[in-house]
Amino acid sequence: MDYLAVFTEMLLARGLADNTVRNYQTYIRPYLAYLQRLGLSPDAASWQVMRDYLRHIKESRSLSDRTVNMVISHLQFFHVYVLHKQWDPTQVPFRRFRTYLPFVPSRELAGSFIGSFQDPKMKLALSILYATGLRLDELCHLQCRDIYLEKGRVHVADSKNRHDRFVPLPASLKPLILSYWYSFPIGRRPRLWLFTQQHSPDTPMDKQWVQDRILKQRNLLGVDGRLTAHSFRHAFATHSYENGMDLLSLKTFLGHRSINSTAIYVHLAAASSCTTVNPFDQIGGGIHA
């Protein structure tokens, strides 16, 4: 039995987005390989074997507890929908994890980092991330037909939450997009995907390629090690809220399912631009070192 094929078939039967299917496969594929090395069929894998796998993949890939919980969810789906067995959450409990505030680069850092790239492809890719708040996967699968330059908006099709949405596109990006598009020789200009793989014009740009370029540039410039592609989405949201965008609009543009996901940017914006007088400053000079 091809367990991975059946697993994929069941994911598609649930109507999950292609990116979600790929994410699920990311940790089930090594799980099946792990069982194969042990000489075990998935049907014969005990709860202890699952716990051992989770410990193994956490240590070998330096996964956070939040990510381990995601892997547990994937194992649960596999156990129920592929093996047709009842899941026992007392055998493989979810891990407690600490919630950290996301890193938000300043306007100055975002601008200088984007401007440091000589490669028009990377410069435009990061510019779009910062200007629209797209997820990296959405950027990689952005099609030329979904960019409405005259109307100043981008159509995001089949996003993470299975909702299409429109995101405003600033007029200042129009010349950058046109310059990038016309930089290709006639006949090789993007037709389907705006960004393609380096040596495969019919394949959308790979997310890891973008992350690797950011890592290399980050190390070269010596900027904050927390800066990733997703940081520009956080920067778009935080800076847009600081500029006066209301939460409901921001929720729509980010493609969030719940307003609670968007509300984190209220805290981030408040923390970075608080002008409230601290009460300690109001007690005068009565306290001395």
C-alpha cells in the first residue's frame, strides 16, 4: 500500500489547499521513512514509536514546540483517515509552548534591506511582500493575470484559508513591476507566474530560494538575525495600522480568518510608538540613586 499516496488523496478529499497538502506531506514523508528504517508498517507502529519519532524529528530539525504540535496534527490525520484507527490524545499529547511576539523590522530596516539587493527579482519580490502583506507562498504563486496595474490591486487566489481576496497595490510599485517584466528578452517574459524558478520558466519560484537569498544578504549586512521573508508581512501589517488602517480592512488584506489573528498588530504598533507618559516620570525628583 502506498501510504503517502492515500494520505494525499484523503487530504485532497477534504478540499485542503495545495500549499496545505504540501505542508502535511513535509512531516508524514519522513515519518514513513522512519518506520521503514525500523522495519515497521504504519499499521504496526505503536504510540511509543510515534512519540520516539516526534522526539527524533524535534531534535534533528530543531523544531519549536508549536511546530511539533503541527506534526502531531498531521499524524492524527494520518492515523484516522489513512489507517482508520481511533486517535488517543492521552498517548500523544500536544506540547505546551511559549508565545513570542513576531519580529517587526522598522521602516528604515525594511527599506534599506530591500534596497541592498542588486537583483531586480529579489528587490521586486521583497517590495511586493512589504507593500501588500502577502504570504511568501502567495507571492511565489502570484500570476501575471492577477496583477491589475491600472486598478492598483492584486488578486490573491486560493489563499491559505481558501478565500480569494484583493489587496491594494501602491502606484509606486507599477514602474518596478514593468521594469522587471521588460528586463526579460522578448519570448522569455513571464506569462503565467510573475516569479519563476531560475532555470525553469514554467515553474513558480521556490520559497526556499527566497529564504536562502535573504539569509545570505542578512549575514552580509549584519542585520538582525530574526529577519525573514515573513517579517515583511508583519511590517506591512504593523506599519499600516500605525498609519491609520482599521483592523477590519487589515484583516481582509492579510487574509486572516479571525480578527484575533489581526489584533496582535495593535499590540505591536502600540509597543513601538507609545507616547503615553510613564507614571514614574510624574513623581518628580523624590527618588534619588
